[in-house]
Amino acid sequence: MEKKDFEAWLDNISIAFLSLTDLQKNETLDHLISLSGAVQLRHLSNNLEILLKRDFLKLLPLELSFYLLKWLDPQTLLTCCLVSKQWNKVISACTEVWQTACKNLGWQIDDSVQDPLHWKKVYLKAILRMKQLKDHEAFETSSLIGHSARVYALYYKDGLLCTGSDDLSAKLWDVSTGQCIYGIQTHTCAAVKFDEQKLVTGSFDNTVACWEWSSGAKTQHFRGHTGAVFSVDYNDELDILVSGSADFTVKVWALSTGTCLNTLTGHTEWVTKVVLQKCKVKSLMHSPGDYILLSADKYEIKIWPIGREINCKCLRTLSVSEDRSISLQPRLHFDGKYIVCSSALGLYQWDFASYDILRVIKPPDFSNVSLLGFGEIFALLFDNRYLYIMDLRTEKLISRWPLPEYRKSKRGSSFLAGEVSWLNGLNGQNDTGLVFATSMPDHSIHLVLWKEHG
């Protein structure tokens, strides 16, 4: 048949074929296949594979591909990446999908990162770290040895751990190397806090002292308490130091001169924690930027305005039980927006603007669990046997780490959290360094550290 005649015949056949029903089309194809030889059947097989396996993801506009991919879970997407290089390229560049997956794992998102392939890599790193947490394999331990008597006071900042002991010394340690950087002869320490130049100590001898790291010299001595000083905090901008004592009082001192500016009364138990912090929310009683002092005893948390007003009065007293039958744990978290404290009833979170209780978290067997750190995503807790990580979005414990028989203390200075920025969300960089430290009966300090990424 001539080409021209064949094309005319093919057009007529095509028009007639399109007019048939689906059943008639199928019967026509069956008949044509039965008439075909090996060459025709091979041709048919090769072309059917191409027609039936069209790469729809390659053919669709990129925006529509991203929209479809959003409906798949991350694990399915990772499997889809194995289909072809083109699929892997498109799926890896789906930023919104991977960012959402990272957020769901408790990861911080930096929207300024422009690299479209960045977030898939972050997700792969995130699932590895979260698997380590779930399998209780994210941490490792080490010890600091150097004190000759019980270590009571601990304070951590920027990779450095300060320890105060009954051996009349305070030491500053580099956590990453385990080396002692400074050692100062002091009084017996019940509380410590430091910065680059100085060390402030509260003591069982009822005094507070300020020491210079470089020389070891005592630069100020704060006398006035009639009981042991269990907690200290200070602010150089305000030139104020505050101290909580077993004499049931909080004293406000001029940091530079050692003069007692005010004695805050009202507590009926030992004041075991004082926290000086800037307010970040507005209410009838305070504005953002105001300095606030929190002081806690066995049953109550008191809130004081600190700043230019020296003769301040207590703004509010918070408690978890009206009949004072439930004790607060010694740890206290205050970030300027929320106050968090644990008790035998659970973990209490107050809104600092209204002083209302936002929620009470009650994990299983909470009566023996104490608060170490509290963030937007995670909380760090511990009891006599384990260190725990809680996902605050679900209020479920997602990881634990065994602890040795550490030296118990009702006043809580002999244990602390290390780096805490990860509690607001992991980011692949902040899950390093110290997680937890506690003093041991043999006078050493037990450290729990993040294990490096696999």
C-alpha cells in the first residue's frame, strides 16, 4: 500500500475506532494482537512500558509537585527519593515539607537559610538524634575529680562548671576537657555564681563573698544573714546582689560596696532559691524590661519588683496547695514569661502576666521527679534513678538516661542542668556539651554529656 493510501486508511480506521464503545475497543485490540507477529508484539511491549510508566512528577509544574508531596509522610518521601535522580532532586528541594518534618521532631527552623537542599539534610540529622534519644543512646558520662570534701554548690555557664566544696575551695572546670582552670581558697560554699572576672559564693557561715578569679582575692564580704545562704544571684547593670537564706529572708545588696539595701521578709521556711530576671510581658504590676526577683521556699514562690525601688513589696505569692501540705521542689524556672516549678502533684506552669496556672503536667510516678530545665519544646527532669526528657507538646517522656547514686540534697544545689538552649528546640548545633551535673558521695562530680552525632 502506498504511503498516501495508508495514511488515508489509518485516518478512517482511527475515526471508526474512536466511535466504538470501550468494550468494542478492547475486542478490536484483542483481535489485532491475535493477528500480530513477533516483531509487532515486541514493538507493542516496548511502547506500552513507556506509556504506562510516565514520570508524572517530571511532567508536572514544580509548584504542583510540591503541593502533592506535602501529603506524604517524610519516611515515604525518603523512599520516593530512590525512584530516580529527578525525583530525588525535586523531593530534596521541597523546603516546606522538610521544615514541617523537622518541626514535628522538635527541631528549630531558621527561615533565613536559602539553600533548598538544606532541610532534607537537617531532617536526616534530626531523625538520627531522635532515634538515639528514643533508644536511650544520646548521652555519655564522665567525672571531674579534684575536691577533697563534699561538693555542695554547682553553677554552669558557657562550657564552664563552677564547683564549691566543704574543703574551703571553689574550682572552675572546662567541661569539654575535664581540666580545672582556676582554684580559689574560699569559705565552705552552699551556692556559687560566676562570670569572666568574679565568683560570688553563698556560705554555710551565713555570709556572701565576691572573689576575683585572676588573683583569688576576696573583693567583697556581705554580712547580715543569721542563717546559711543557699542561693545567690546578681546583676552588674543594676549593681545588685540578692541572697536567699535559712533565716527565712532575702537580702538585697549593693554589689560594688557590700552594703545591705533591703531585707525582704515574709517567708516562713528556708529560702532555697532566688532568681533575678528581666520581665518580658506586660501586666498591671510590671512592664517588659523591669527587673523581677523570685524567691522560693519549701511551699511558696514570692515575686518582688527590683530596680530603682529599693523598699519593694511582694507583688504576689504562688503556691500549689492552700494548706501547705505539698512541698515545692528546689528547682525554679523563670524566663521572664513563665514561672515553672515541680512538686509532688506535678509540674506547674504559671503565666507571668496574669499569674494564672496555665497547666499542670503529671507524668507517671511524678512524686519523686524534679525539674531541671523547661523550654518551649522539651523539659529536663530527673529522679533517684534516671534523667528524663519530656516532649512538652505531648507531655510524654521520650528518653531517659541512668544515673548513679548521687549525693542527695533537699536544697538542690548539688545538681543542675547544663546547656539549655536545646529545650526550645534542637538545631543540630545546640545538642553538644553538658546536659546534667551532680555531686557524688566520693566528692567527684558526675557529668552527663551529649554524645556526638553518628
